[in-house]
Amino acid sequence: MCKMQKERSVGAVVFRKDLNRFQFLILKRADNAIWEFPKGHIEKDENELDTLKREILEELGINNYILISNFKEKISYISSRAIIREFVFYLISSEEMTSSPP
């Protein structure tokens, strides 16, 4: 039996409270114009939280955020290339969100 390849990524649903409303951050990818939450692949010797910290810094330039401890969502599916794709999303609050890239 053939073992399927697996890809694991970690990302974040990023929000801030502004006056009496919540604002959420999504990114538009430069390579394919798809809107998505910031995320990236887990690298060798990283755990999920290491990956989360690295991706938030790389993609958003954010160092100062609060990890909401009671939210963690896993999504898995088999891609059209027969790869098992697993995404883990955390919820973080940051006042550093801006409308321009880092």
C-alpha cells in the first residue's frame, strides 16, 4: 500500500478590537491572488507555536500579540495532488495590525 505524503501548516486568525468593533486580518497572496489567513509550513525541529511565531513575524512583522488560549482549529483534506494537507489555526489578538505590509 502507498503511503500518502502529508503537509502540515500553522497559521493564525488575527484580530484587534477597535472602538466597539472587531477587525480581522486576511492577506491576499501575491502569487495567486487568493485571500487567506497568515500561515506557513512547519519546518524541521519546529513545534506548532514556533512556526506560529515565525510566520507572524515573517508575514506581518508582528512581535507583540496575545495568544487566545481556548481556540485551536484543525482542518484537514486531501488535495487534488493526493497530498494530505493539515492546517492548524490559532487565534491571536494584536494592536499592531496595520493596513500596509511590514
